Amino acid sequence: MQGNPIYIVFISLIAAFGGLLFGFDIAVFAGTIPFIQPYYELTEAQLGWTGSSLYVGCIIGTLITGYMTDRFGRKPEVQCQIQTGCPCQRQWWRRRLVFLLLTKQSMWL
């Protein structure tokens, strides 16, 4: 199957930009570690779990999103992401580690 070269380049740029943003997110989180640890009074193990939950969430979210998009289509999937992502935006006022982790995990669904 022959594809339009402009379309293929466009899709490739979108995929590359997604990887760039993911790397940027990781770098931003790494810069927040010195501030997160005293704010939430985290031990080293809790700090490790908080940092690794970003990667775990990406793996689980990709698996679930891929399945749901294949089954239901792109539009219902985006609507579901908006409905589950908005409550996670309120996480800024959470002061306890449990709420921080629970709101991060709700983004995985």
C-alpha cells in the first residue's frame, strides 16, 4: 500500500513531538523532586514510588487506551480522557501522599 509522502512525514512529526513532550515531562518532574520530598514528607521509598508511578501510568494508560480506541473509536476515547483527566487537575491542593498517588492513578483509567 502506497501512502502520501506528505501525510507520512506529518504523522512522523506528530509522533516525534509526542516523544519530545514525554521527555520534557520527565525532565520537569526530575526538577520537582527536591521540592516534593519535604512538602509531602516522603521517605526515599515513597519518593521512588512517586517518581516511578509516571512510568507505570504511561504503560498502563497506553495499553488501555489502545484497546479502547480500537474497540470504540477515537472520539469516545478522547471524551473519556477529558472526563477522567479533569478531576486530576485538582490535585494541586492535595497535601497528603495518598491523595497524590490516588489522583495520579485515576489518570491511568
